[in-house]
Amino acid sequence: MFSVIRNLFKRKPMWYSPEDPTPRVKCECCEYISIAESGNYLICPVCFWEDEGTGWELDEPSGANHGLTIRQGRENFHKYGASESKMVKNVISVEERNNYEYRPDENTL
């Protein structure tokens, strides 16, 4: 019994990876078309926001994003270039960002 449990902890984590990684969905934070599909907790390479799915209100805290709201994430993106200042090291360069389509909402901030 203990060997079964021990073996479970030894396994490497399996991360979800979409079958087709082509970006088709707009990130709710940076508003670039940078996510392959919505609702599977994929991380945006442009701003490092973790996508929980659609339907979030601008001021609703996101559990996957350390309690930040979309509004706060957007403000941080415009200020730092990432959804949080400490995530700047993880995002793609401004030059690489040009490979993605930008589609801002009317109520961006």
C-alpha cells in the first residue's frame, strides 16, 4: 500500500497541453490573441495571465492569478509589460509580442 502511494509522488506532473497550440483566444488581461483555448488554465506568453475561462468581471478577483482582478492585471500590463511586476521575467519580448494580434475592448481600463 505504501509503495503505491510513494510511486504516485515519484511521478512527474503531467501538464495539460492543447492538441493544437495555435493562438485563437484573446487573453482577458493583455487582450492579445495568444491562447490556444479558453478555460484550461493556459498561461498567456504575452502577459503571463493564467486563463480560467471567459465571463469574468473586470473587478472580480482571480484565484489562478493570486487574487488580481482583470482590471489590475491590465493596469500592471500597461505599466510593467506583465500581469504582475514579478512576472516580467517570464513574458516574451516586445518584439515577439508583434507576432500576436492585439484586440482591445472598449472598456480596457
